[in-house]
Amino acid sequence: MKKIIPEYKKENKGHYSPGVLSNGMLYISGQLSKNPDTGEVASGDVRDHAALALANMDRVLNGAGLNRNNVVQCRIYLSDIDMWDEVNEVYAEYFADHKPARCVVPSGKLHFGCLVEIEAVAEVPK
């Protein structure tokens, strides 16, 4: 296994790795809608939260030398399922024609007041 820890300006005190490469797969820990450099939660609506969580996922993918087209599966946690449509639109723009497997989970309150958290699994090309 290899840990993937992008360079962040702010220390992450959580006991986990943002990503772990194992057996040709990258497992990406839940990425909140919080800026890892400033510690600030996304301002604005759920679209802004979704965009920031996806940008955070990009940082982990890039740290492993991968990109969003390598993603095979995502789990999206929403503080309110009524936000599904807006998050789905941002997600569709992010992935374009690529359509990984996905699960959307209404989770209630998320850490730090974030509205969105996204975890993913990506395949490392051979």
C-alpha cells in the first residue's frame, strides 16, 4: 500500500490518509466541501459545496497521477436529500461523458457544517 497525501497548507489532524493505493486501485477518503488549505467550508449553496468536494477529490487523484476518468465508483453523502438535483448537475458537469458507479446517501448533518462529502475508488491503468 502507498499513502497519497496531497500538499495542503493546513495540517489535517484526522487519523486517515486522503488516498491509499492498493492492488491497482486508489481508495479516496471522504472529501468534504472544505478547503484543505484554509480550513474554510464552502460559502454559497450546495452547488458550491459539491464543486469544492469534487475539486478536493481531484487533488487526491492528481497526487496519485490519476484523473477523474479513472474513477470507477463514488459515494456522495448529502446533509439533505432535497439537494440531490443540484448536486447531480454539478457532478454531471464534473464527469462529463464519464459515468462511474454511484451511490447518494442522505446522511443528515456532516462535519464542520459541510453540505457534501464524496468518497471514491479509482483504477490505476496498467
